[in-house]
Amino acid sequence: MTETLKNTGLSRRSLLKTGAAAAGAIIGSGAITGFPTIWAQNPITLRQFGTGVSNINAIAQKCKEDLGITLEMTATDSDAAAQRAVTQPDSYDIADIEYWIAKKVFPAGVMQPMDVSKIKYYDKIVPLFINGKLKADSKIAQGTAPHTVGFVEAQDSKTFAKEPTNWMTLIPTIYNADTLGIRPDLVGRDISSWADIMDPAFKGKTSIINIPSIGIMDAAMICEAMGKVKYADKGNMTRDEIDQTIDFLIKAKGDGQFRAFWKSFDESVNLMASGEVVIQSMWSPAVAAVRSRGIACKYQPLKEGYRAWGGGLGMAKHLSGAQLDAAYEYINWYLSGWVGAYLNRQGYYSAAMDTAKNFMTADEWGYWVEGKPAQGDIMSPEGKIMEKAGAVRDGGSFEERIGSVACWNSVMDEDRYMVRRWNEFIAA
């Protein structure tokens, strides 16, 4: 902030003296961006909802500090987020949702496409979100890959575009490559495949996530690894493939393979920390949360690859005027580096890695992104020791992990049928 002021020859005090009109004119000229005074004089509150992974108080506090914009955040689970986006469009300004949710929400016309020319760091966004590839020779993974629902054809369109356009559905912010979490002290052997979760040795000590669009992908990775089902496309199963998958799960449940089915981050942490479960679907920061309690927990790379998810910020249809301007300001700030570094330190990945790097030490970047051994202790965003010097991140570097994604969380053509069958499995 001070840097911006220095360059324009303005002090905070003189700007306050000039009054709102002049300040507005200066900011409108583009001489200054992101200076809090304008929002402080015209207080703006943005109501944001989304999953707990990124609706974090520290982000709201930093936003208030840097921009003067008040963020009111509500955290929900994924299914509740999808429902709220469509059924209560006036209850939010910013939807912080996953790409598979966008596939359900955007065609309902409750959100407005965003103008790429107003996204300051668009050219810093990882190409994965633009064309589906991490590198030029990467293979596009199955499922609802973010780029397939990332753009619409025009400003007033609800139809997803086949190629990048000037109108984005979500501005990407966060993503990760998910795998199974294990308690290495309790599993008693090497774990190398998604199939290992069905080992009778772990009977009554396994768990999978109970969010249908995510759980079905974990189940598909398991069934395929065991040779039980051969899918044409795991991300868009036929009814027959859904039936085979769910019937397999119902049998495993009847045999007592599962201890529980979790919906929230905290549930997964408690199942693992207590030792009730020794191998389960998990999210990277949940593994870190177990470890921060001094309990051995590992995010296990598996030979079949990872199941990935990605999320971003979308704007409600009703935003206009100063609120719309503030929303763009907020999204540009989100990609400018501080938040990206915060998310990277939690074990997620920032959609604008280059800007995040500026807010991390060389050692943090080496550990979280390059797969290098930590030189010193690795701290959480809250300042707790997460890893001791010498530790190497599970799964290695960003390129190794994201380069090994086999499928994305998905919404299938047979989504309603799949959800109905999934609920049969949970109720069985």
C-alpha cells in the first residue's frame, strides 16, 4: 500500500483531506488501485458464502485492512453451497464455489459472467484453468475439468464455451490433488493403490466422503484400481456404471468395511486423530491438522493418480454499480498474492502461483511447491509448527502432484440418478 502512495506522490492524510469526490476522480483515473480510503468513505460489504476450505476469517480481516471492504463469510458444505447458490440468489454477492458446482449453478442464470479485461492478474492464472493442461503436453483429466465450465460464450450467456472467451464463470482461486489419508503407525504396511482401502485387514476402520459428486469419484478410483468396473469416462458414468459402482459400495458396507462417512473437514480430522479410522478419503489440510496434534498422518500418493478439485469466486447476478466495482477490486486483490500464499501454506494451491511466490519465503516455496526438503521448520498460516526441518511434502512437487491428476470432481449427465443411488448406499 505505502508503495502505491509513494509512486503517486500522495500521502494518506492529503488524500483524506481532498475528500471523496477528488479521491474518486484520482482512483477513477487509474493512478491508484486498491487504496482503502475510497471504500472507507463509501463503506461496502460483500456477502460471501462457500465451503470451509477457503471461507477463512484471516482472509476477511486482511481484505478489510488492505481494501476497506467488509467481507461477511458463511461456510457451508458443498451440497448446501450448490443449493444456496440457486435457491437463494439474493442472499449473497460472492459465491466461493467449486467448478462442479458451477456446472449445476451457472445454467440457472443466478450469476453474472465476469469480464476478463477487468481481471488484473488474468495472465498469471495457471493454464490448467484456461485450457485444461498444466503443461503443453499434459493429458486433460476426466470429470468436470475447470476449463470446461470456466467460460461462457457472451456477457448474457448461460452456455459454457468450448474455448476461452472474454467472459469467465468463476475466477479460479484454489485447487488441489486429493488422495487417501493414512495413519502410517496403524496401517502396518505400504499403501500404494486406491484399492488398499478395501483390504479386509482394515475392516471397520475405513471411511469415504459423503458428498455424492466427490464420493462417487473416490469410489470410481477404488473400483477401477480393483478391476471391478471398467469406465469409459469416470467423470460421466452411464447408469450401468453407476449401478455397478454403488452395488459394490453397498456390498462393502454390508461386509462392515466402513467405519463412517464424513461430510465436514472436522469429522475427517476426528476420525483419523482418534484412530477409529486408519485409511480414508481426506483433504490435504485435514492431514496437516492431524499432524499438528502430534499424530502420524500421511497424504499417500497412489499409483493410479489423484482426484482433483478446483474452486473460484463468482459474482451474483444482482451486483451493480459500486458493489460490482468493489467485487472486481476484491477478486483482483485475491489473486495478487497474499491469499495465494496463505492457501499454499495450508497445502492447497493458488491459481496465480507467480504472485503467491512473492509472499512466501524461499524455504516455504521450496517445501510446498518444489518438493524440496524443508531447510527450517515449516509453519502454518497461524504460526504453528506443521513440519520439522528436513521434511518433504507428501507426493512431492506441485508439478508431480497436479501432473498426476486422473479425474476431477464431477457432475454427470446422470447426476440425479447417481445421487439417488448414492443415498441408497448411505441408507443401506
